[in-house]
Amino acid sequence: MSIIGIIITDMFEDVEYTEPAAAFQKAGHQIVSIGLEKGKTVRGKRNQTPVKIDKSLDEVTPLILMQF
């Protein structure tokens, strides 16, 4: 399906990441975590949900599709 990039850093709201990420994955999409430092693990502020950063910000380029 699609590759979905999620920009994330420490102290994110756990549920605001986990629920959409799970729904995207269930639908067959691939999740790529984007942050400041590749390989670093960031954590949510309530449940300390760990998320490993797959790509740093300088490694990705936005793809914008426009329909006319």
C-alpha cells in the first residue's frame, strides 16, 4: 500500500501516535518514524510508549501530489 511518515519526538501523547499507527498498519500501510536523530528511541509522556526513529528529518523529502 503506502508508506506513511510520522514526525515524532519525545513527550508525544501516546494515544495520538499508537491509535493512528495501529490503524494504518492494520490497513496494510508501512509506518516510518521521522525524528531529529536516526536510531534514537523517543518516548510518550504518559505511558512512555517507545518509538524508534527510522529516519532523521534530513533524510526525507515530502512528496506532495496535487490533483487538478
